[in-house]
Amino acid sequence: MKIFPSDIDRLTHICDTLEEIIKSYDIELCVLEDSIPVRNSKSVLQLNILKGMIIRSLQKKNIKTKLIYPTTVKKMVTGNGRATKEQIAQTIQRDLIDIGKYSDKQTKKQEKTSDIYDSLALVLAYLNKGRRKI
């Protein structure tokens, strides 16, 4: 795990990595989870700064960007806007693909799958919102 001297250095590294990925693939659309800051925590502020940096990186390459609220993702995937991440993973496992048990932490015995399930949920919500087919 790389250690960064500051939060700005870490956020810049994330955007630099994204820009390398953009160079490698023909990306036309990026779907991001939008957020409503409910409290003035450092992590929420950092996520909003990162989201702005990502959107700027995407726009510089003329990549269309769509934002979807977490409750919309939950509603579109499970039918329940208050579904848990585990319920979302179960729906994806049942209806799309089973990549393994939902896990928010990586251990020696268990891979971290939460980010993959989150990404799949965003794609499904985007496709369902416009009634697009996979």
C-alpha cells in the first residue's frame, strides 16, 4: 500500500491512474455515485473533492458522466431504496453474476468484493433507469 504525504497527493494519484486507464480503453460513459453530504466529516469532503477531480478528468477527454444517488441505485437494483449493501450483492448474485460472498474487507481467506458489487450496482441502476438492456 502506497503512503502519500498529503490527501491532495493521494487524490491526484487516483486521478492520474484514472487518466492512464482512459488512455488504454475507448470509454464513452462513466457512471458515478452521487452523494448528499449529511455531515461535515473529512471523508465526505474528500469524496466530494475526488468526485469533482474525476469529473474534470472525464470531461477533459469528452467522456459523458452520469451521477446517480445511492438511494436510486438501491431502488433500481433491489426495489428498495433502503436496501443494505449485502442485499444489493445478493440481488446481483441471483440476477446477474456471482463473484463471491459480499465482503468489505480483504483477508487471507476472503477477497474484498464490495467495490465490484458497488460498480455492478451502478451499471445496473443506470441501465434500468433508462430501461436499457445489457
